[in-house]
Amino acid sequence: MPKASEIKKNAAIEFNGKTYIVRDIERSVPQGRAGGSLYRMRMYDIVTGSKVDETFKDSDMLDLADLRRRPAMYSYLDGDEYVFMDNEDYTPYHLHKDSIADEIPFFNEATEGMQVVIISDAPVALDMPTSVDLEVVETDPSIKGASATSRTKPAVLSTGVTVQVPEYIATGDVVKVNVAERKFMSRGDK
């Protein structure tokens, strides 16, 4: 059983007799307390989809639920559901757009390294790689002689998300984007 401080985003925990998937974690260190951090976790019930916000001390012990991760690739959109195909046995996994809203701007058919999180044989979440390569489809013209440390400009990527990029990046370039921070990291591999 891990402590609350060891729980990561997209982990599945059993709490109050139900299974939840952790979507967001905020750590705070209240003043005047004897050194203990608090972890506020936004969790969703995997059966009903209801949201629960719960705060744990860093030393609270939590039960992990039975969870599997399967490597998958995005296949197609079916109404409000995104369909992912298992890379090994070609099993289709259907995920509702609301359950993967934070990840949608960062994947397309070419994105590699994604994993579908499965709890009790039901797909419940999408684990993204740390960074993804996406093409710049719209940005201001690049400036000759602009250095890597100079100013930034907005760029619309192939998935529709807008990130700030250095001035030397041009339309058609591939850039590496940090998924968690939603920030430009470097030029990507073409």
C-alpha cells in the first residue's frame, strides 16, 4: 500500500468501497503544521463517472486498485467516443471524450507511446508519453537570425492546440511538446 505522496496521476485507488481514477493532484504545505504536506486529489468513480475531491495527508496509506496499461494507438472518432486499437492484440478500446479531454489536443493517428488504462476490464483513461511530436500548421513567418533564447510567438499545431514557440520556428516544422506542461521543448523529428 503506497502513501498518498507516492500516488501519481491516472492511478487507480480503492477508497470508501469504490474504485476511483486519480485525474489531478495538488500538493500544498500549510503554514503552521508540523512539516506534513497535504495532497488534494480530484478523483472520478470508474462506474458512475462522478467526481470526488478528497484531501489526504502525505503519510495516509491508500489501496491501489487492479489496473493494467495496454500500449495502443488512436484509430478513429465514433460520435463522442475515441477508439484506440491495442498494439499487440488489436482489441478496440472506446474512451468517452470527457474522460480524456486533457489528452485530446496532443494525439493524432501518428502519435506513439500512448497507453490505455484498464480497470476491471473497462478502459477508463489514456496515459500519454511525456512529449509528442506535432507539426506546426500556422504561425507567423520565421525570422532569420533569431536565436533559441529570443522571444516567442503562438503556433497552431496539427491537432488544433496553440503553444508558444521560438521565433525561428516556421509553418511546416515539427516540434516536440511537453504534454503535462503544454509547452514547446525543442524541434521534433521529421
